[in-house]
Amino acid sequence: MNHSLPRRTRKNDACLSRCSAALAGNPNVGKSTLFNTLTGLHQHTGNWTGKTVACADGQCRFGHTLFSLTDLPGTYSLLSDSPEEEIAAKAVCSGAYQLIIAVCDATCLERSLALVFQILSLTPNVIVCVNLCDEAEKKGIRIDFALLEQLLGVPVVGISAAKRSGIKGLLAAAEEFCGASPVFYQTCEAPPDHSMKKAEVAARQTAVRENPGYRKRDFRADRIATGPVTGTLLMLLLLLFLFWLSISGANYPSRLLSAGFDWLEIRLAALAGALHAPDWLRSLLISGIYRVSSWVVAVMLPPMAIFFPLFTLLEDLGYLPRVAFNLDHHFKKCSACGKQALCMCMGLGCNAAGVTGCRIIHSPRERLIAILTNTFIPCNGRFPTLISLITIFFVGTENGILGSLPAALILTAVIALSIMMTFAASRLLAATVLKGAPSSFILEMPPYRLPQIRKVLVRSVLDRTLFVLGRAVMIAVPAGLVIWLAANLRLGGETLLQWGSAFLDPLGRLMGLDGVILLAFLLGFPANEIVMPIILMSYLSAGSLVESGSAAELFRLLSANGWTWTTAVSMILFSLMHWPCSTTCLTIRKETGSLRWTLAAVLLPTLFGMLSCILFTAAVRICSVL
């Protein structure tokens, strides 16, 4: 993807020298962090391998040079066979760049240098950028950069991308390659085993560990985080803690936002009256679009603003690979790959990103299983709906901090159910259309790192919370217009909305829902965030609320339209398991290259969801009779 420069860097671009450079290196050495530091962009970063699965392009200016930079996916070797590693290898071997910046991990220099020697066998236009020097210093690792530069025969620069240390030195060294022509040899003269031997010798000569006992703290922590019993228990407790903070901390901000929107609504109504706006227009804009949009913000923003920063903290801490380790043996029982757990974690942010992240799985069969089952994990567009339903029907807003604990337990159970459904669907696929044995893989455990709070807040608020909220509001506006028209245009004495909901109502009742809810899911295909707004606007077509965003008022509205706790549970189940959104479907089509597998990705979670709702509703009805 292309990113334009800020205006201040476009000035006199025609007079600047230009240099194209690619950032190459092992996974989790800080390439994306360095890329963001140089370009000012916001590529996804985190303390685990496999985050970058596609090339990202950006530009930066230093002195009289304009650098065109490409952030390549991480790879351990130019001869790797996974999709994202093939992208990196082809880019390095293409000869399209004047300079390759080989990013290394100062805390694990030997492994990083193996790839450096392979790159050097292709081209001499290389700068070795040794990142994470601050962490190496803390661990008592001392690197002789002058000796390393002498051994490699190319410039070597030590930096800390996260702290912006050494960046000017790196750019000054890169500026020397401006105007250079790419020089590439025809074949890679250094096979992986030979590169490893040379890397071992170079690392032994240039890097000295003065505090060999430093990593014992990580080992002690991993005994708990990856233990057979303690690992699973810690994972569930952390989820419970995150959800408890999100739900309990969201109550008061939701009430404040609700009061603010009510105050603004009064002013808007007065303005509409002063402008002599027609009643139908006032109803459409204020009682319809504005009020439902304000509910979206008041009910969904606070829990998202709490949950996503906390989840990003765990991501930067390095805990997610430990989750994958804990779930690996469960996936093996399903004849799937343990790396699927990392794709699931990416799916919590966005299922489309989770599907793209499946490129880290080498086996085509296991990659396809991961793609088809990724939508069983609720994305950030479905989380607000889940939290809202649990809050409205099982908690309320007046129960205090401890009163939110049951809701957090319910939400944790819901996520555990989605994981179990992922296991079941993976097992079903592996036993039928995608038969095969589970493959082995190497899972790197990154060191525990203290998250950078400022970057965590910026990334979680801008890239996740506000993105989801903005998309929900933007789509809610045209959806509101469609719903308003459907509620006011009549055909044979009934509105279009009544026709559509009546047609779907028998199936909805069988599932413990109603026709309006199923119609909302269908109309919510562009984005999961608008399902609840569509339901509310459909119910409000003949009336309006007094308090926007009030959980008590929303509860009364839903109850007045036949909702019970069983309806809420069925809604939660179908929210977990139904067809992917349009963006995810397009991503699945692109990743699989098959319309058939895209259709399978739509039908699989939908059938699971329908069956779960029908069985649950039947069980409740049988119990009520008994």
C-alpha cells in the first residue's frame, strides 16, 4: 500500500536524491517498529512473530535524500517455503532495491546473522542494523560493532528503534548508497547450514554475554505461563480480569456519554424547530439516525476503550505466543496447527487480519482450516454487541464493581465457547474434506518486554477503538436511511420492514430470535458493528426513547419487543457463529483463490450458529414444560 508524505517532506522533492531500501530480517527483531519510526506510519507491531505477513511501503526524508522504504515480512532464511517468507525472499532477490537494511536482534545475534550472510551472498549493498541494543545492555550483552563491521565488510549500526536511538546514524550510513545500482549475484552461494556456521563464528567473536543468568527470570515466568495446568488457568484468569475491568469501568463513562448526548439532542431539536424542519425530516435525523448513533457511541465506546489497550499491553508484553503454546496440543488433537492460536488472537482485532495472518502456517491444509474457522472468534466489531447484551440483561449499570464480576465470567465463558467451537470445526474439517496429520513447527518464545504505554494507547485507541466506532457510525447512517425507508414505505398495507421480518420470523422463532434480528444480521453484512443499531432502529420505527444510551431504557425497549434472557443468549450465540462480514469474505476469497472455499467459510459458522441456537432454544422450552 502506498502512503503519501506529509506536506513538509514534499517540498522540493524534485531536488532530492532518491534511494530505495528494504527492511529485511528475522521475525520479531523490530523491523516494523523501525519502519514506523522512520516513516511516521502506524504498521501493526507487537512482541511476537508473524505480525507482518505482507509488504508495507512508506517514505522518509533525511538531509537531501528521499528514502522509499519497504517493510518485508520476517524470515529466517531466503530458502523458506511459507507464503510470507517467500514474499520476503522474492523481494530481497528481485534486485529492485538499491539497499537492503538487514535488521538484527542484538540479544540473539547469531541467529540474525545467518540471514545476513545469505543476503550478503546476493548483494554487497547491505547495511546491518543491530536493533534492541538497549535490551542487550540490560541483559549484559556487549557487541563489538567495529569488529563485526570488519568481519562482514559492510556498515554496521547499532540502534534502539523503540527509543529512537541511533536512527540518524543509520540514515547517514544509508545515504551513502544513494545513486547506487542494485548489484545481485545470480545464485545464493551460502546455503543455510554454511550461513549458520559463519554466523556462529561471527557472533562468538563479536558478542559477549557478561550476565549469563539474566534470562532465568523469563524461564521462571514461563514455568507458570506455559505449565500444563497453570498456563490454562492463567490464560482464563487474564481474560476474566480484562473483561471485568472493561465491563465495570465502562458503566460510569457510558452514563456520562448518555447524558451528554441527551443534552445535545435537546439542542438539535430546538434548532430543527427554529428552522421549521418538517416532522418527517426531524424524526429521521434526530429520533432515528442521531439517537441510534448516539447509543452506539455511548454503549460501545467505553468498553472498547478499556479492553483494547489492555489486550495490546498483553500483546506487547509477549504473552500471546504463550497462549499459542498452551493451545498447541488441543489443535494437534484436531489435526490442525498450533500457530492457528496466533491467528485467533489476530482475529480478536479483525477477522480479516486474522485470515491474512494465516499465512504464517506453512501447511496449505492447516492454513485452510485456520482460514475457515477464524470467524468463530469474535472480532472487535462483535465485542461491543456481546458486552452490551451481557451488561443489559445480566448486569445493569447500578451493581458497582463487584456486580460486574458475573458478567465478566459470562463473557469469559463465551470466549471459551468460541475457542471450543473452533476446535470442533477444525476437527470436523480435518476428518472430512481436509484430512491429514498435524505438522510440526517451531514456535519462538519472545522475551518478556515492558510495553511502551504511549504507543500502546495510540495504537489501541486510533487503530482499533476509534476505527471500529467510526466504521459503525458511518455505516449506521446509510443503514438508518434504509431502515427508515423500509419502515415507512408500504406494500399492500404493510411496510417493507414488516414484510422482511415477517418472512424471516418463523426461522427466527425456531432459533430463539425473531425476524427483525435475522434481518439485522443480513443487513449487517457490510460490518458486524451495525447489527445492534439496525435492530434498535427497526424496533424504534414506531416510537422513540427518552434516554439515548441508557442500559435500562434499552432493556425496556428490547423487553417490550419480546426479548428475554433466552433471546439474549441466542443472540450471543449467533453473534459468535454466523457468516463473516464483507471485508473478511473478500479477504478469504483473495487468500484461498477459490469461491468454493469462500462459500464454505460463510456456511460453516452459520450452520454451527443456527444449530447451536436451535438446540439451546429447544432445551429451554423442554425445561420450561417440565
